[in-house]
Amino acid sequence: MTTNKLQFIRVLGGLALILLAACDRIEPPVAAEPTPITAPEGVLRSREAVLAFLRDGAAECVPAKQAKWTVEREAEAPQGFDVYRFLSSGCTMTITVPQSSEVTRYHVALGDGPTGFCWQAVVDAQGQVVLTGNEAQTDATLGNPALAYCEEHGYTYQVITSVGGRLCGMCVFNDNRACNAWAYFHGACTPENAAPLEQ
């Protein structure tokens, strides 16, 4: 081997060692932590108002004060609305707020699928529960978007009396299965996973 070839191999080997040494110092990319979703202050205030209201008089689907809640924002909310879904201890609370409205009101639907618990409220911007039950389902300020959404999709809106005597607005599908109208509006219940309508 010639001297030039030997020098070339030494230089090439030295460069390889330098590159290998540098690779040890390169930090692998760190996956970004998912950004926690934070609901707006008014949404959180309405959630707490409903929980306080229910703790004073209801025993169903009311997690303890120290319970942890997860929150997600509905990516495909019906046009003109923001929808936030909170989950804790088997209970689901969904809060809907119009994106543009003269008067800010929050529609709150609280439910527990296994027990059929169905409760709704309207909370004002100050965090006061102003309507509950059937009145909350048909609040003129919100214009009952759940009813309109159900009918816009070709289904029938019907108010039924649940086992506990509560009135619940249902979206009844063509095969006589149904979802709570607000659960259908929020995307939590669909024609594919709906249960048969119990009369």
C-alpha cells in the first residue's frame, strides 16, 4: 500500500471516530408532552355551580368534591357552539356554550349511562343555576339546539318521562332507537350505539 493510501485511510478513520464520538453527545428528540386542555373560566364556573347545586339535593352522579375531572373539547361540535365534556367517577358532564350570543348561558347536561340518570341545567354567566329539568332543555335563550340538531338530521325529537320521573328530550331514530337529544348533539350517543326507546 502506498503512503498516500495509508494517510487517506487514517484520515478517514479519524473522521469516523470524531463522528461516532459526536453521536454520543446528540440528544435524541424528546416527544412533546400533550398540551392539557383547559376549559374557559365560564365553563369551569358553570360546572362547579351545577355540582354545588346537585350536592345539596341529589344523590346520583355527583362525584366527591375532591374528585379529579378530565376535560376534552369536542372537535366536531355542531356549528355555532363550543362543547366541553368532563368525565369523573363514571359520570359525564357536557357543557355547551354558543360561540356568539348576546347573553352568555351555559347548557349543562349530566348523565350516567348505566343508571339512565338524566339531568340538565342552564347556568348564567355569573355561575348561577337558572333553569333545571325540562325548562333547561327548552331554554329560549339557547333555542334548544339539541332539538334543532335532531330534526335537521331527519329524526324525531320527543320528551319522555324517565324511570325516576324526570323529563328527558330524546332524539328518536328511524329504527325506534334513541339517544338523549343533548348526548346526540354532543356526539356522545349516535344512531349506531343508541339503545331501543323505552316508552
